[in-house]
Amino acid sequence: MQSGGAELNLGCPHGRRGGAAPAPAWWSLSAPGVTVDQLDAAERCETLLQDTLDALRPVPVWQDAVPRSGSRLPLPGRGSEVLWYVTLGRDLLTVVSQARRAELVGAVERHWRRSGWTITSVNACRDRLGVAAGTPDGYRLVLNVGEFGEIGLVADSPGVARSERLGRSCEEGGIGPASLPYVHCPYWSALI
């Protein structure tokens, strides 16, 4: 990721910006003694986001959303150690017509179910579609359609160890406005 700015994936094959490696087989946070740090969690979030976008055909154009990281207090009865989190996202720049939005949300939901993730929420409201899921290793993903047709995909890590190696872009990130879509696609932008 570029420090201080979002990257646009125009011209990248299959909507990819880079090659995030798949998560290691040992990935699990259920055992006591957290060994995964924020950098590992950021890499896992990247993989989850890219896998989700790769499941869409055609792959929409996207840019990185503003990354966030911080601390999270433990749940009651789960010790006193403060854990850290990472949140990464993608803003879709492809205009998705209102007629195609439910199809896009449905495709993401089906991909998440096929991946073995638990669907935790579905918003079927015509103007504000969305779906949320949780992975077996504790990550949460959310796809939301905004009021003006902006679509955001977010991956949030479970509590992990603090990383001294985390890049500046995550540490200084804040909540920024989602970009409005402007790239037209013969399929996703079709009015039907």
C-alpha cells in the first residue's frame, strides 16, 4: 500500500493490485497466547478482501479504503490483556446499477457461504443492501451499499498482538468518506 494514499487498480489484471499470499494453514486464534500480530492480521484481511472480489464476475474496479488499527478491550471473563485490531477495506469504483446491486450482494453472500463462513447479517432493504459474515478464525467481513450507490467491502481482524512492524498507513488511518463510483462496466452498470 502506498503511504498516505489509496491505490487504484485500473489496468491491473483481474482487478488485482498485487498478490496477497493465502493465509497459512496454522491460522487460528482460538488457542490462548496470541501469536498473530497486526501485520499478520493485515495480510489475512488483504487475502479475504481479494478473494471476495475475485469471486465476482466481472471483477469490479476498486481502490483501497482508508485502513484503521487500534486497541480493543478484552471481553468480560477473557483476561485483562489489551488486544489490537486491523481494519482494511475496498471501495468499489465501478458503478453498480440499482438493478444489479442485489445480484452483487447475493454473489458475495454465496461466495462467503461456499467458503464456510457464517453469515451474521443480511440487509435486504432495496436502498441499503448489505451482508456481513464471520470466518472460523474470527475475522469479520461486511459489504454495504451506501445511499448514493457507493459500495464498501471491509475486513476486520479479531484481537491480535500489537505489531511494531505495522506500516504508518494503518497506524495513522482514520475513517474517511467512501469514494463515489465513476467507472462504467457493461455488466454491473447496466440498467437492464
